[in-house]
Amino acid sequence: MAAQKEKEKRERDRDRDEERKKKRREKEAREKAETDQRFREIRDVISRNEITRGISPEKLRVIIEELGPTYIKLGQIMSLHSDILPKAYCDELMKLNSEVPPMPFSEVEEVLNHSYRTNWREVFETIDEVPLGSASIAQVHKARLLTGEEVIVKVERKGIYDTMARDIRLLKRIVRRLPPVGQLRNLVDLDAVIDELWTVTQDEMNFLKEAANMEEFAANNAEYKYIYVPKLYREHTTGRALVMEYVSGIPINNKAELIARGYDLDEIGSKFAHNFINQVMNDGFFHADPHPGNVHIRDGKIVWLDMGMMGRLTERERRVMLRGVQGIGLHDVSMVTDAVLEIGNFHGTPDRDQLYRDLREFIEEYGNISMGNVDIAEVLEAMMEVMKKNHVGLPHGMTMLVRGMAHLEGVLADISPDISMVQIAASSASSSLIRQIDWQKEAERTARHIYRSAKKTIELPSLAADIMKEYLEGQSRFNLKLDASKQLESVINSAVRNLVIGMCIVALLLSSSILCLTGMKPQILGIPILGFIGYLIAFISVSFFLLRYVIRKIRRNKRK
């Protein structure tokens, strides 16, 4: 009997295994059929638009729109890459509209029930069936919790992850098969860009990530009484559903209603800019999509919405960025070049000389413009052109910053055109530089420089005597061919001047010391008065030049 039961059990297990294998083969066949069908659709769209004859910005946008919601989202993310794509392409891709027909409420219920592992009515009292908005990845509904609070529930589209993963795989296959086309030839490593797009998109599809962004953003801005972040209902938030407080505010660009409610637009613009710059300079974590739909005014506070697209700058990236900004202000091309070389992602071996020349032209054109007259969008566009020309890619956080600042300036130009975001940024940058100085390290570094300088100064007379002796004996030969720029001439003049002053001070010290060996009268403190005056002049001169040297070193080290 036991043997019979064991046999029956083995047969049942075998049947189950066969059934599982059969379902897996059917699923794989179905997925392959869907993939092949989608591949043919993509191929037809590409063929129909004849991209081998060139791909204009408008044609690229049309192709993306025809490919559907997945590629629309990817196109919107690609529009961030102003450091890689020409401005015309980025501007055209920004026109992509992610609003798509909403998924049926039955699918919303299915996603929520699966996400909560129970019926959504165990969490919500009601959910409006008509969405407030519907995009390619998710849609938003107004709802009421069982506890009575009015909330927003953001629900991921059913099956969107699998759909986008499939389309990404297909896109990589197509990119490998495509020949270089039009103006995009040799412009970028498309495989690397697609990988980054997929990483960013996965972050957007993970609502737990957005929830963490909301919490971090709220904590960073807690000290600002005029900033408000909607309350997150963490206990009701999952990877596919996000629940937050419902906030009914006035879009920041609705000037008529804001004025009617008694708001000062200049005050709003100033606080908006200050807060954004603080996010960038001090927190290194900022809202990368500050368009009017994501920034509202309610009860005298600026309300930040939608934390799905956030930018992050490391401490190193912020430090290098501040150094580059300061280099532009000082017209120091070498400093700006070093900053670009340190922070950029190069596609190939960088040509430092070419980069230097391009940055010099950039600084000559924009470095003398007063802060109040700077068109930051134009400046950023010019800088991106320099980066593209030299095949320099920016870290993801920097590309997000460029987009965010462009949005910010657009809002300010609309509601408060007299406010200079550049002046606000410059003020914040100066404060950040001061806070970042490690005074102990600065003192130690300066002391080392003073010691080395003093030691070398003592050696100058003997070195000069050796040089003169060799020259008089005909043993010295100098073969120099100088094609000096104005900058080099300035450096040489400064070096010669400092050398002459140093030798004069040394001569003064030596002559004063010789006088001290005599019994010359009158005397001060037992020292002949002429020797005393010589020592005093030498001491004052050395103190003055050392003080100037220390100040210059501290200023220079602020940028490191």
C-alpha cells in the first residue's frame, strides 16, 4: 500500500512538473510572439519615417510619439541630456506630451488589490473613478481614507514594468542594427544612454523611491516656514501605489489669482529661487522638475509636489561646480578647464588645448556681463555647446540641474522678471565656499608655504652669486624661444619683480648686519640707528609680502 501511494505521489509530482513546463513554454512563446510583433511595429515606424535619410528634431519627436507611451517617457528623459543632444533636439523632445488615455478603473482596482494584498476598500472609503491626471507610467486619483483624510493616490499602470523592459530590450537590439544617421552620427554612445534611461525610469516606477524622496526633501526643508511638502501616508504606500495628502493650491504662474489673493509676486519669486538654490548648494538634493504644475501656493507657503524626478549632487560635484563658477567670475580659464576635466565624462581622450580655447571664448563672451543682465538659459546653452563640441558628458545630477534651473528661470521670468537668479546663486555660492573652508587645514598649508618660501629666500643670494660667476666666466648659456601670451608675460613680469624685491630685501638685511658689527653712533637698543632702520624696513617689507601671499593662497585654496 505504501509503495502504491509513493508511486501515485511521484506521478502527481511529474504531472505538475510537466504542467509547469508547459505553461512556461506557452508563456515564453507568447512573449516571443509579442516581442516579434512589437519589433515589427517599431521597424515599420522607423522605415516609414526614413531615418536613414537623416533625422531632424521634428522627425525624432514624431517617431517617439508613434512608438507610444513607453518611448514618450524615454524621450522626455532624453530631453534632459542637453550636454549630449543638440539644443534643437532637447527642445523638441520637451514638447512630448505624456498624457495618455486613462486605464479603466477596473484595472486601477486590480493594481491596488494586488499591491495591498487585500481589497482596496480596506484602506480607502472612496476613490474617484475619474482620474485627476493620466500619464505613461501612472495615473492619479483623488480619494478618501477610512479615517476621513482627503488624499491623492498615485497608481502604477498595469503591466507597465514588463512593457517598458521589453521595449528597452528591443530598443537596444535596434540601436545595434542601425547605421549612423544624420546629425546624431558619432554624437553619443547610445547603449550607455539607453542604460541610463532605463535606470531613471525604474526609479520613477518605484513609488517607494519617490516616498523616500518626499521624506528626505521634507526633512531638508523643515527649517523653511514658507515651504510645505504634502504629508506622506507611508503606511498606505507600496512600490506600485503612493498615497499623500491632497493639497489644493494655486499654480505659481497663475499671476491673476495670486494677486487677487493679495500675494506679492516678487516675494514669491525671491523665496522660490532662494529655496531652490539652497537645495542645490547646501543639500545636494533638489527638485529637478520645478514647472508650475509641481509648484503651488497655499496659505502663504510654497508647496512642492511630485518628487518622482529629483536630482542629486555629491559633495565633490558641488565643490567642483562652485570652483568652476568662481573661475568664471574671476575670468580664470585654467580654473574652469580644471573643473570641467575633473567633473566631466569624456567620450574619448580629451583635447585640453581645444577645451581651453573654447572655454576662453565662452568666458570672454559671457564673463563680463553684469549679473543682473545674465540670461542663464542662453549661458547654459552656450556652455552645453562647448561640452558637446569637446565630447564631454555631465554627471546625471548636473544634467538634472541644468533642466531644473531652466524651469526655474522660466517661472521667475513670468512672475517676477526683475529678480536675478544669478545674483541669488552667486550669493549662495559665496556662503557655501565660506562654510566649506577648513580653517585648520588652511593654516597648516599656509604655514608650510611660508616655511618653504623663507628657506628659498635665504638661498637666493648664493644662487644669484653662482649664476653671475658662471656668466662672467662664460660658462652659462641660455637658449630660449618664447612665444608669450599676455597671461605668460604677466607671470614672468611678476616673477622678475618678486625676485628683484627679494634680492633688495636680502641686500638690506646684509648691509644692516654689517653696520651692527661697527660701533657707529647714535644707537637704538645697542644697534646703530642706520642698521635699526634697515632691519625695520626689511621686516615691514617681508611682513607685507608674506601677508599678501597668505591672503592669495587662502583665496586660491577656497576653490579646491
